[in-house]
Amino acid sequence: MNFCSNCGASVIIRIPAGDDKPRHVCDNCGTVHYKNPLMVIGAIPEWEDKVLLCRRAIEPRHGYWTLPAGFMELGETTGAAAIRETLEEANARIELGGLYTMLSVPHANQVHIFYRARLLDLDFGPGTESLEVALFREDEIPWDDLAFRTITSTLRHFFADRKSGRFATHAGDILVQSRKGPLPEGR
Amino acid sequence: MNFCSNCGASVIIRIPAGDDKPRHVCDNCGTVHYKNPLMVIGAIPEWEDKVLLCRRAIEPRHGYWTLPAGFMELGETTGAAAIRETLEEANARIELGGLYTMLSVPHANQVHIFYRARLLDLDFGPGTESLEVALFREDEIPWDDLAFRTITSTLRHFFADRKSGRFATHAGDILVQSRKGPLPEGR
């Protein structure tokens, strides 16, 4: 950030009065420009013993597999965002189940939130941000080609809970920067 | 938003190529400026049969009571934000319990997230954003003077779950604009 989006003057980085963190501040019009983490919202669309995954047609992680998910938009609820992203990325209609995972990714300034969901029909296919969309049984999941560790963590929780017969909401953090590092346990 | 924070040129509102929503776009340097919902993170600090509330020293809702909560900062986890906000607003130290409520507030472009928490000692007091801080039993909660409906909803869930002896994570939406309207049920 170089310029004030309100008045166009140059901004500087300093700690505003009454604050304790450096912010982008405009000394011309007095605006403090805050930056905050973003929410990425998605779903685990289930059909019988399979889940729906999308292969990414965009960076980052072009060509890798993900659950349908994306940035929450203004004016939305988290549930509406999960339904919209599933429609956009997989042309798939779902009925939402409960909140399933909420995973902080502090090095990316993001929180990833996934809902359980019931796929309503098999009339799905890739949206503009997907190369392909397919259903996977647990033993077919491309674990080494998943796009993000929040996807890996969410799917591991899902199959473990399904095995135990008891689904709970899982909150946790993805703290290690390397994608090759171990997966921290959910809290 | 009037000016591009990257190059200082004027921005216009239009739908960028490959998108389906109007955004603030800079045609000089090509930057698309997205706006997304913010997370407000807080805690329900418990001490015996009481919970800790703060009376707000700032707008909006100056003078009304709230659970300690505030905007999540860059580089934080949701849990770290809950601990920090409780320290800043109530000078109180907590040990986090589980994720408790996640409530979308689409008309405010916010998602409010609360954790259960154990207050570690009674050495608390108002931070700069609070007028006073106090512990309340259920029958002492100032229900008519709570600052936000997400606070009311979170406390109602809390006391109902405590009565039933079974705490679960509650996700839901606060959809009615009027503060006087009925409280939508959690999903």
C-alpha cells in the first residue's frame, strides 16, 4: 500500500494514537487503513461413500486437488459462501450439513472453514477455476496431490470421524510454513 | 475507495474479466481491490458459575456490555486473537477451551467467533476500550444492555448448554437488521 484509497495522498507506516501496532496511515485525511485476515469457505460434498474434489485450474497450486472453496464475499453468510463456491467451482448443488473444520493459517493471513454437505445430484462438472471435478472413495484420495494442508487436515478428520461413527467440529491451526512439514493436530 | 492504493490513480467500479461481481479496479496499474468480510474473535471467560463481561468505552454501542472480542489481526490464529482481546479489553488471562459459536452477520460484513475459556485469576480490570469489567451469574446478566446480538446469542447458547450439561459448537446467522428483532436460532 503506497497511497491513501480515500484521498490519494501518500501513506506512511506508523503506530496510530491509542493503538499498539504499525498501520498504514494517511496524515492528509487522517484515515487509518487496517488489513485483516481473510476467510476461505468451502464444503465437503458427500455422495454415498465418496467426496467431491476439484483439480485447480488457477494458481496457487495449479493442477492440485482441493475441496470446493474460496474467499467469502461481502454480504454473505459462511454457509452461503460454501454453497456458492461449490456451485462456481464444481457446478454442483449441495445441502449444507454442520460446520466441520475451522483452521487458522496465520502465515497466509487466512482462516479456512469447511462445512459437511450432501451432494444433491450427479450433474456436476468443472467451473472456470477447475480443470476437472470427480468423486473419490477414501482409498482413491490423491493425498500427495492435494493443494493445501487445510484440505489434507479436513479430509483426514472426515475419514477418521466417519470410521468412528461420530462427527464433531474441529478447530485448529496450520502452523508450519513448509507444505512438506508434519500436519499439526486439530485442537 | 476513490484512489488506487498501489499507484494513486483513480479507481472505477466494474466487473473484472473472469469475475461476476463489481470490484474497485485500477485501469492504470491493473490492480483489482477486493473487499471481504472481517472476523471478530472473542471469549467467554468463566469463573465458577460466572462469566466476565466488559462495558464498552467506545462506539459502536458505547456503555453497553459485551464479551471481550475484537478484530483478528494479521499473522494471528483465531485462538491467539481471543486470548489477546481478553487481555486488552479486560486485563484478564484465560486458558482457551473449545470453539463455541461462529455467527455470520452479513449486513455488517462480519463473522463473530467465540471460544469457551477458563479465567485464570481474579486480577482483571478495564482496558482502554472498556469502562468496567465484571463477573456475572446467569441471573445477573444485563440482557437488555448487551452490545450486539451475537453476544446475546452466544450467552443464551452457553447457559442453555450448561443447563443441559452438554456443550456443542454452534454455527448460525444473525440475519435481521433491527437490534430489537427476534434472535434467529443457531443452525
